Amino acid sequence: MGKLFDKLNSDVRFIEGIKACINCGTCTAICPAAEVYDYDPRILANMVQTRDDSVIEDLLKGETIWYCGECMSCKTRCPRQNAPGMIIQALRGLSIELGLFVESEKGRQQLSLKRMLGDTVLETGYCVHFDHTELSMFPELGPVWQWVRDHRKEVLNKVDANYMGEGPGAIRKISKDNLDELDKIFEVTGGKAWFNKIEEDSARKAKEMEIEISNGKNSPYFREVYTKNNQEKHVRS
């Protein structure tokens, strides 16, 4: 048994995720990600069961663990109640803990999630905020969305939203007291330390790649990890 396996085996998600795998492949048959990505949850379960540190390290550095959508279809179909999706959660956590996530293209995208969702939660109280969904970041929304943004007051009033207003209502302004409380929750639960870890390791990788990184969503490194997606590398042929 290796040290990396010991770390995995101390994670309740890993413990609950794989108890009695019989390698039947039902998880792969139901997995939506396996339809499009070069991903096979049955093989993943088999790999971690080897308890081989070199195998686990390759997973922590590689692309495979970032393909899963964590839909837990595997859990609902497994005849032995295993959950490869929970194994993935444990592997992702360990990859970030050890700073190995930056060694893969998909792993480096964790910086995008941290800045696009994590920072938005702390700044606004929302996971996704109306003001942050700009076409420059979400071009797939198209010109209709730009029209909505340009006419936000008229449109949002029609759906009874309380855009940036006081009191109740959708898209209301979250009070400073509530934001401070949310910030404290993230601090005491380790969320902010987790965010800092992602930033620190991303900065290290940016330096190694000789790409400038700074705060926000406009630095070259952020744009690199946010937009780069090697389809030929990831998609099942």
C-alpha cells in the first residue's frame, strides 16, 4: 500500500465510493461522460484498487479525473452500491491538495472555476451573477443575451426581479452583513484556504509556462486555461 493510496483511503468520499467493486462495467455503460470523453469509470475503479502510487500519481496529474460530471448515475446503477463519481471527488481533492492539478489541461481549468464561481460567491452572494455573464466570457449566449443586458432594467422589471435592490426578490443586492457571514463560513470551513491553494499553484505553473498571471479574468494565463480545450486529446474517437 502506497502513501498516496493511504491519503485517498482517509477521504470519506473514497471510502464510501468503492466498497465491493466487481469490475462489471455497469458504471461505464450508464456514464454520460464515457459517451464523449476518453473516460471509463470501470477502468478508473480498477486503477485505484491496485493501490500503486505510480498509477495513482498518473491519475492525479492527468486529464482523466476531470472528465466526470459527478452526476452519480454510476451510484444509481451499480449492483454493489459503489460510486466512481465519489472516487473522482476524492482524487480531485488530492490532486489540488498536492498541487498536481496544474499538470493537466483540464486540471488547470480549476483556476477558471475558482475565479468565475468561487470569487463570484464571495463578491456577490451568487454562484452566477447577471452582471458577470458577459459575451466576452460566454460567447455562446449570442446577440439575444446582449440585447437583454443592454435592456436589463426593462426586461428584469417585467419578470419582477429586484435587480441590485434592497429587500427580497431575484438578483437582489446581498447585504454586507450576509456577505461577511458568507466569507467567514468559507474561512472556517477551509474554502478560502482551498481557493488560495489553487491560486498559488496556478501562479507557479504560469511562471513555469512563462505566461503572465494576475488577478481577475483578463490575465493571459487565465485566458489560456479558460479558452484552451484540445478536443482531439480529450474526446473519444
